[in-house]
Amino acid sequence: MILLTPGPVYVPKEIREAQTKEMITHRSEEMTELYSDLVGRSKKYLNSEESYIITGSGSIGLEALFANFCKPGDKTLCLANGVFGKKLGLTVGIYSEVDVHRLDAGQAWTLKRAKEIIDKSTASVFGMVYNETGYGVRNEAKEIVNYAKKKGMYTILDCISAWPGTPFDMKEFELDGFVTGVQKGLACPPGLSIVGVSRDGVGRIISNENVKSYYCDLKKYKERFDKNGQTPFTPAVSLMWALQKSFDMLDEAGGIKAAVKKHKELSSYVQKKVVELGFELIPEKGYESYTVTAFKGGDNAKAIRSKLKKEYNIWIVGCKGEYSENGLRISNMGYVTKEMLDSCLDAIKEIKG
């Protein structure tokens, strides 16, 4: 089977086998060593003040950030351009008043489009998605987040499908809250969320005495880690071993810069080939994702997907939202190779005829 879906993605044998170690208690010195390693390396990769690994998908990390950054009476500004931006807005709405601004399918958020909205906003918290996976759109996140921060907002960025395949640095972005899920570019089984927090973000977390969640209260994660390098609740220990192996492989392959380079090159390759096959890309030119290629498959989109799976054992997915009926997506996240992508593209060519 060739898995080219945008999460969960193909998991290499080394990462799969890392989960099979004999279980340890989460209140042991061995757990402190494991978790401290993951937290320390996450902080280094992200250039964050602090980092927490939360058991749950990327959604739990995103919710934790808004639960801790939003205080009673706050308003949050959200920029959405797809299903995951809409989901972000719905998440925020549980914890604060929310003002959501949307773009048409395939359009990217740029500073030019966002500037006036930010200028007019009275929000104290800002949130957006870096890589809108449903349409394969890469937003101009750094410039927008920089501007929102300069306007005095606490900034949160959903990097679930973007990192580590897209350029990112918390301090350069002036970002207060980062989140990703390990089942995307890190090529782990799903079940862990990595959260990064800036110095301002840590201050916000400590000062918030009205967090409307027990499990997502980040003060608990901070206090327990500061106490003995552990988590406040029982974590998915086996998945943490998998994540540690993923980090090892990331370092061995050249680190974050090499990961960005690889993802960018592979996505450009797929996008070029898809256009040569006669398909049209969904994202506006210049804002194509580095981790997933989204294109209009036409009336045969579902048939192409079905035949890829049944006849070639290759798995891709459809698009979200407006293109759910006729869109297709090919992921190049994690350890997908050019050979795997060529197998898919060649099969699509044969099916298309």
C-alpha cells in the first residue's frame, strides 16, 4: 500500500517499531528522561520559550491554546479560508467572542488582505491556519502574525499540516502559540499534539485564572514539568517513543531546514506533473502548499480515487468544502518519496487515459 493522504501519513518502520518497547510507568525517572528530551528538542526546533506534548490529536493542542489565552470578555479575531479555518473559529467560539473573516475557496490570506481587518479589530487574541489543507493553500502567515502582534494581540497559529515542511520560527513569526499534530509531517501514528508557547504566551497562561478546561489547563503542564519533567495526566507513552525516533530521524536527515527543502521540492514536482496531466490546481498561484497538492479532478475525481485504491493500492483523498465533490489531494508529508509519488502520478495518467 502507498499512503499519500494528508494525515495520518505513511509511518516508516523505524518509527513503528519504536512503539514496541516494554511499557514504563509515567511516574518514573525513565519517563522524565523521555519527556524532557521531547520537550527540549521541541523548544529547539520551534525556537519557543516553552513546549508541551499533549496526548490527543492536533485539535486538543489548538483548543488548549485558546482555552488558556482567552479570558472572560475577550474577543478573538480569526482569519479563515477553508474547512480548518472554520473549525478554528468554532473552537475559539467556546472560549471567547469570535470575529471570523473568510475568503473564497483557493484564495490565500496575505497581509494586504488582512491588514485593514486587523487595524479595525478590537480583539485581544488572533488566530489563523498556516496551511489550509482542504484546498492546499499556504497562507502568508509570518507577515500577518507579525502585524497582529504589533497591534497588541496574542497570536496563535495552527501549523498542524504545515510543520516541519514549511518555514517556521516562533520568534521570527512573533508567535505566542503554536500547535502541530505528530501524524502529519513528523510521520508518527496519530495521538500526540505538540504545543509551543512564547514568553508572552507563558505570562498569559500563568495569569489566566479562568481556564474553562481541566485537561487543557496548560498551567498544569507547566507546573508538572517544572516539578519533575513529567506530564500532569497519563500520556501515550508508546507514542512518545515513536516521536523520539521521529526526532532522531529528523536530525539525521539534516534537521528542519532540510525537511522544508524536501517538502518544497516534492510538492513543486507533484504540482508540475498534475498540471501536465491536464488538471488545474486549486490554490491561487504563488500560495501552493509545501505539503499537499490540491487539484480539480473534474467529474471523474471520485472514480480516480476509487480506482487508485482498488486497482493500484494507492490511497489519496478528496478535497474539503467547495471542492469536496470534484477535488483531489496528494500528500507529500513526512517520509513520502519521489518514487511513491511517481507511482501515484503514473497510475492517474493510466486511469485518465
